[in-house]
Amino acid sequence: MNRIYVHIKYLFLILKYSLMKTLSYRVDFILGFLGTALWNLGALLFLKFTLGNINEIAGWDFYDLVLLHATGQVWAYLYFTFSYPSLSHFGEYINAGGLDYLLTKPLNSLITSTLQSFDYVAIFSMLQPFAMMFYSFSNKSYSISLGSVLLYLFTIVISTIITHLLEVTLSSTTFWFPKTELGGFYFGTSDVSHYPYEIFSGKVLRLIFFTIVPYALIVNVPFRVLINKLDYRLLILQFFVLIFFVIISKLIWKAGLKKYQGASS
Amino acid sequence: MRLVKNSNMKKAFTIFKNSVLEKLEYRGEIISGVIISLAGLLLQLFLWNKIMLENGEVSGYDYNKIVVYYLMVSAWESVNLAGRKLAKSFMRDVNSGGFSSILMKPIKPQVFYISTALGFQFVRSIIEFTLFGLPILININWRNVLDLSFANISLLSLYVIFITLFSLAFYSCVAYIIFWLESGNGFRNIVSQILRIVKGNLFPLDIAPIWFQSILRNLPFMYMGFYPAKILLGDVTFIDGVKGLVILFIYTIIFSLFAKLLFRSGIKIYDSVGN
């Protein structure tokens, strides 16, 4: 119990210091917010112009796709806030020997290595997808309940944890291949998650994209939960994918640590 | 006078050569980075496949044409890498105080950054054009969409030079803004997000409404990615291709003059603490 308390305290301290750091660079904070707004503008223009020529994609209209995109952004900003700031330096720690220092801490080394700082710009950028959701809701009626909203929040957190663990697994390959950029592969190629999973046709493709590289699962499950259009077997699948990545990431991390030799002075 | 010029050229070439060698050392990293971009791009094609299956074509693009468009527009990104690299390195050095050591070198700092960035672009362009071009070469349906006439190839060779020069001038302006900022990442991100839209990386610009296209036609950015890709698809006449080059040239001069002005004012307020 005491061990869990220490880890929670550690995470709260990181939250506090990350906020102080963010507020020290206020101009950067505003520019970062504007950057994400422009990213969203680009995605909306893409949808608007493409759907200006056709009416639907896989049976989903413009407002559905805006809602799906917004859900994808909530997931992306959660990942950018909690996961990316640490994982983007993960390879460096291993290659430059910074991991030595983290391994000596009386905390779980996987947690301290992959959750070292948080980025608040992304959290504030969350206002943008919420504005997009509001836009969709005010233009089209959806059947939404309190239960679906709660389940939406739950599934999106699960999706973020799956992404974090998947990226940890990929980043851990640095122990064996120091000069590759495999860490970041999943998130770097995940724009496709923002589209309806019907775009993946064929049993083999579906199997791959619903489980091993779960592009079809991550954003689509929370989105469909929210509008009450989910095949609920996918919820169970999401849970199994989570368990799978918990196990895989721990195994690879442990194997990597055995291989790690340290490089610092 | 001529001797000094020759010596400067020699220094610039040596820096360029060193930059090429340095990048070649990290070729594994570059290749894996490009493969990630390529994988992301190919995954997007699932969406287009679905759209084309349901609609046949969109604004004159069938599936093969849209695939080649996206591959080519992504490959042409590497032609403006020199500018992006220049902005990134310059902003980082001014921020960290490392710019002071560049100022002490027996070469103009602008020439130093441009030579380094060109070396970087040289290596990346070869790798990116090879990796993005490979799927087109392998797939005959995609290859057949290309229009590789002599006129188009000549035009595109000129586009490589004009885009490189424009991107160096444009990103120099972006870089020198750092004299007035506390960090460059946010500003650079804003610029790259805007360019992603107006260069045609997100969607072919001719699927957009006419008003949107009219605005972009008088700006230089669509000629950096969208136009070269359309030339390769055989959708741009030779005369229009030349017009694009003229627009790039005019904006290169405007941004070069502006960059000069920014550097002169910026260097006056630059201070650093270092050893």
C-alpha cells in the first residue's frame, strides 16, 4: 500500500513541476495552443472539401466524422500530455546512459522512465475537440446518455493506456537497436485511427488493425460508445488488448534491462 | 576580392561536405524515420480506397492518381528540408547561446547555416525520393499515371532549384524571428501547420472550392508541393509550370530582402551568456 502511495505522490510531484515549467514559457504555451488549432483546422478542411464532393464515407456524414476526429484529438492530447514528453526522450536515456540514474530510484523503473514529465499545452488544447463535438451535436441529433458519456471517458482512458504501453514496447527495442526510431512508430502513423474502421476490409487486415496495431480500436470504440452505436464485443476486445500490452511491455522491458549495460560516468 | 570570394566558396563547400558525411553516418535513423512517414501515408490510402470504391472518383482523381499524388507530394517535402533545417538549427543555437561560437567562425553565419542545411537536404532528398518513389516503380498501375516527358522533367529540375532557394529565404525569415522569442518550437510548429494545408500535403488543392484555390494561386506555397506533384501527373501545362517558377522567384527575392532586414535588427538585440 505504501508503495502505491509513493508512486502516486511521485506522479503528483511531476504534475506540479510540469505545470510550473509550462507557465514559465507562456508565449510558447500560446503558440503551442495555436499550433494544435491549425492542425485541427487542416483536418476539418480535409473533411469539408472531401465531403463537398461526396456525401458520406462508409455511411458516416460530415458531422459524424467531425465527432470521430474530435474523439481522436481527445485521445491524442491525453497521449501528448502524459506519455509523449517522456517517451520522446526514452531512446536517448538508453543510448546516453541516462537510464542508470533512473534505475537507482526506489520506484518502479518502468514508471519513472516512461512518466517523467507532462505537457499542459495539450491539456488546454482539449478545448478544441470539445468545441468540435459541440458543433456536431448542435447540427445533428445523437442519442447520448449519461452512461454513454461515462463509458466514453473510461474507454478513451483505456485507449490512451494501450497507446502508452504499445509505445513503451516499441521504444524498448532501443535496447537492441540503438539507432532506430521505432519508438513513436504507432503514434506517428495513427492518423488513420481518426477514420471509421469500415475502411479496413478483409479478415486478416481487421485482425491486425483491431489487435496487434489497434488503429481500428483506439478511437472508434469511444466514438461509437458515445453515440450508442458500438458492437459491445469490441469493449471486451479492448480490454483483452490492454491486458496483452501490459504483459508484452513488461516482458520486453525486463528483457531489455538485462541487455542494458549503461553508458554514463 | 575574387580571392576572398573563392575562399568563402571553398569554406561553404567544406561545410556542405561535412554535413553530408555527418548525415550519412546516421542513415539508419533517416531511413527508419522516412519509413515511418511512408507507412503513415500508405495507411491513409485505406481511406481513399474506401472512398474510391464507393464513388469511383473524386474531382478527377481515381485511386491510382490519388496514391501517386500523395507519394509525390510527400517526396517533394524533402526539397524544402534545407530551409526547415536552417530554421531549426538557427533557433536552437540562438536559444542556447551556441550562436556566439558560430559568430566567431571565419565565415558569415548565414553561409554556415545554409551550407549545413543544404548538406542535410542533399542526403535526405536522395533517400526520400528513393523510398517514396519505390512503390510507384513497383506498381505498374501507379507508374502508368506518371507523365515523365522531357518538358516535365526539365521543368521539375528547375523546381528543385527554385523551391530550395525559396525555402531558404522563407525559413530564414522564420529563423530570425527567434531574436524576439523565448523559444522557437511553437512558432515553427505554427508555420509548418499552415504550410501543411497550403502546400497540398493534406489534400490535393484542386478538390478545394475555387475561392480557396484563387487565394493560394497568388502565394508561393502551392508551388512547393502541389504543383510539382501535378506536373508529374501531367495536369499542368508547360506555360503554367513556368508561371509557377516566376512566382517562386519573385517571392524568393521578397523574403531574402526581408530576411536581411530581420537579421540586421535581430543581431543588434542578441546577447548570450556562455563560455
